[in-house]
Amino acid sequence: MNKTWIVTSETYLRQTKSWSFLMLVLMPFLFIGMTFGITYVATPNKSKSDIAVVSTNSALRTSFMKQSGIATTKKYANAVAAQKATNRSDINGYVVLKTTKEQVSATFNGPNEISSGDQAKIQRFLATTQSQLNVQRAKLSPTQQQALAIQPKFKQQLQKKTASNKAAKTISFYILVFFVYLILTTYSSITAQEIAAEKGTKIMEVIFSSTTPRKYFNGKVYGVLLMIVTQLLVYLLGGALVVQFAQHSRITAGLWQQYSGVIGKVLHNLLSINLLFALAAVLLYTVVSAFCGALVTRVEDAGKASQPVIYLNLLTFAMAMAFQGSPSSGIVTVFSYIPFFSSYLMPLRLINATATMPQAIISMVILLATVVGSMWYIGKIYGGLMLQTDELGFWGNLKRGLSLK
């Protein structure tokens, strides 16, 4: 067992020190950082997006700043000071409020047109104020005023937040599927080339004289598995920091609060047994990739070694995308128990609540049993695979490899 862990540590340290692994791990955070940075630069400072309110009627000015819902500032109470602040770009402009015995009006002054949302808020405030002025001028009785104050009512009765649930399911599915696809493709290629690069070299004979092929094979697989776990831990820790930042940043705090329900459901779907399906799938594809890497007979063919596994991964990915809208399909149900396919299709069923937890556990047991069986069988024939040098083509090498004992 000690020799197995020596191979594991050597594989793990060599791969994690490479620039390709560092870029693979850091690229998502670099992308998120660039997005936040560009958004921060492009988002105007809050103080510069405020508008001043100017009016000779102090009560009307105070009412506007409290009730309009527009970002305003109290600093500039007259038109001259507000215009100078606008020229210095300290504020976005200013609104001049005027009222007569018959009408209330507002005039915006600024370098750019006010947003449609703020225009609607100003119109709503003016309509409310004008209505109050009209009632005062009409000298209506209290009963008549109460009759005019009656407003229509609008209610929504949502069926268990169907819209947010659907959005959460869709987002969860795409994040999980693309994450699994990219991880499987990346590590399948790494594993196959790691094994194929050693094929046919004299060093393998020396290695197999000091340890068994099974221990060497298991060490290689464990090393790649530790790489995956390392990457996943970095993503979890980094994701937690990104979440904390998004909750408190002025750029994203509003969006986070608005969509907190959907985000919570997405995180629940991802940080569940679905994550275990992803890890088990990566382990299975890693084992099969090692087998494919051992089938090639020349070091020059190392780049081709991962192609069969990548094509298989592409097939399962395409199937998951095709049945994304019909998770209750009989085909999805059957294939969700078949290894290679279950890592995509069982999470699809779980996200859409078409599978129960006992069914997911059964699928997971089948997947793990396949992983263990594959490691046992390939470890058994690994020595013969690595020492064979005759070129029979892929299918010929595969047939000969499966015939080894």
C-alpha cells in the first residue's frame, strides 16, 4: 500500500505544479474577477447619479425627496448651486418643482435624458400631488373625498412559485451538466496522456519489478482523483467567498436580494447528492481513460488515447441536453441507472423531482460498483497492457487487451 501512495503523491504533485492545472483551477475566478472589475468601473458612483431638487415650496420639495423613490440629494436647494454641481458632474442633474393654485409641474435639467424608470416615478408623484390639489380646489365633502380615494386592487395567486422553481431547475441543470462535461473531458485527456506517455518505455519494466501493476495503476488513478478533489475544494472555498462578496457589494447586493430565492434553490441542487454523482463519474471516466491510454502502442499516439472516452462523454452530454425538457421520459428513467449515463441523467431527474432519493441511491450504488469492478479488472491486466508493443489498431488492441488475464 505504501508503494501505491508513493505513485499517488508523485502523480498528484507533478500534475498540480503544472501551469495547465493552475490555469484550469484559476480561470473561473479570473473570469469572475474581470466581470466584477468591469462592472465596477462601468457603474457610476452613487453620489454622481443623484439629482438635486429645487423648489420655492419647501413642503413640496421635502415630499418629493421622501415619496418619489428617486435617488436625490439635499445639498443643493437653489438652481444656481444645482447647475454648478451639474457642470462639475457632481450630480446627474436637478428637478425644478413649481406649483400654482391650479397645477403642479416639474422640469428636469441635466446633460443627459433622465431614465424611463425615474420619469415614471416623477409622473406618479406629480399625479398624486395634482390629485390632492384638485381635491382641495373642488372643496369636496369628507364623504366625496373618501369616494374619490378608493383605488382598484390587483392580486396575484402564484402556484408554489412556479416561475422561480422553473428558473432554478433550468439554471441548476445547465451549471451541473456543463461542469461535469468540462471536468470529464479535461481529466479524461490528462489521464489517458499520463498513461500513454509511459507506454513502451523501459522504465515500466523497472517499475513493475519493484511493485505490482495493480498498485501502480491504482496509484495513478488516486493521484488524478486527488487533483479533482483539490480543484473541487478550491471551487467550494472560492465560491463561498464570491457569495459573501456578492451579498455585500453595491454592484450585486440588489440583484442578490431580488433573486435570493432562486439562488438558494440552485445551490441546494448543486451541493447535494448530485455532486457525488459528478465525482463518481469523474472517477469512472478516469479509470476508463487509463485503460484507453494503456491500449496505444506508441508514445506519439498519446494525444489520441483519450478520444474514445471524450466521444462517450459527448454522447452522454448530448443525450442529457436532448432530454432536458422531458425528465420523466422512459428512456431517461432507464439510462439514469446505467453507468456513464447516470452521472448526467439521474441529477436531471432529481432536479426536476421525477426521481426519489432511494432511486438515486440505487443508481449511485450501481455506479460505484462499476467503478470498483473496473479498477479491479483493469488493474489485473494493466501490466500486460503496458508491456505490449504490437500495433493492431485501436479495436485490435482493445480485443487483445480484454483477452488478457
